[in-house]
Amino acid sequence: MSLVFHTSEHHFHQPQTLHIKMFNSKSTLIRHLCDHIWNENEPWDRLLNKRMLSQARKKWEEQGVIEQGFYDDLVKMLDENLISSAQKPLYVWALQQRDGAICKSLFALGRKGLIMVVSGNVLRTAYFTGSQSKNSASGQRSNYDLFEKAWFDIKRKLSWREYDDSKGDIRVVNLKNHWFSEENWDKCPNPYKPPKKRTQMREKSPEELVFEWYSDKEEW
């Protein structure tokens, strides 16, 4: 897949056309499936068919097999989300120092809060950020919350001077970032409706209940 992600910074060689490869090895793919896509704490069923996701997880656990049909659907979904990020635009070029080495990475925000990181023209990871808010009315995480949490996660991480990577074993130093578009990173362009808040009835004190009982009487 080829996508154009623009930049005006001389560090990134304008324009930037990426020929993106989905993961760089089978072992990387398997690790990512186990850590993220088959992790029930991440809402991948918002982007992939829930039944297909469950069947693919079961087949891997029981037989150690990754079905070609599932892999094709996964790649198609990731393609669509990278395209969505490029078109908005809603991504960040980051020049970073990782474990002593300088690298250039692309952080892209896709649909429903999917975060994708591309480095060296390879999709290194795709995930939903942790500690997601939940919709109090349904007990499920809303698309609005997923998107907003992911937006804040990228902005906070890349605005800091340095941070620990998701595994916590590498210190990452931010050297220079370029935000596309600046308008979309000044204010979260959340395309989803916020969840309805359920009003909670306040319990009345004994004094209030007694007053109401007397006020209903015609005579005292």
C-alpha cells in the first residue's frame, strides 16, 4: 500500500510517500495478535467482525493456525484506517531517539481510536490505548471516548520531552514533531457523538421525607 503523508520539515524529506508493509515478520505478527488484537480488553470488535475475531482467536489457541481469510480482513482494515488518517489529516511525524538510535516514526489516529505507528515503512503496532473510559449508561466504552482518549494519548506522549514505550523497557526521547494538521491537534476533531449521561437520583434525607409527608396533608 502506498500513501502520501505530507510534511514541510526538512528532517522528513517533503513529500513523504510511504510504501507501507504490514508487520515485518511472522513472529512480529503473532506477538501483535496475542498482545493486542486477541486481547479482549481492547475493542477490536468495533473494527473487525466479532464472530470472525472470536473464531480466529480460538483456532490459534487450539491449532496454532492463522487463517488467511482473517489475515486478509485484518490487513484491509488497517489499510482503511491508515487512509482515513492520511485524508483527515490526523497524524504526527516524530523524530525520536530510541535506545540510543535516531528514528523517524509516523503516529496515525484511525477510526474509533485506533492508534497506528509506522517506522521504516513498516507498521510496527496498532492498538487501543489503556484505561479507557466507559459509557455509564451501557457499561461499554463509547466510540466517542475511544477516539478522544487515543487523541489525548498521542498528543500527551509526543508533547513530553521523553517517555517510556508501551512495554516500559525503552526510554524514548522526542527530538522534533510535526503535527498534521495543526488545527486537528489543537482541538480534538471527534467525529462521534458523546454518550448520553444517565442522571442519578439523589437520595432524600429523613427530614425532607418528613416535610413532604406533612405538606401532602390538607390540615396539620
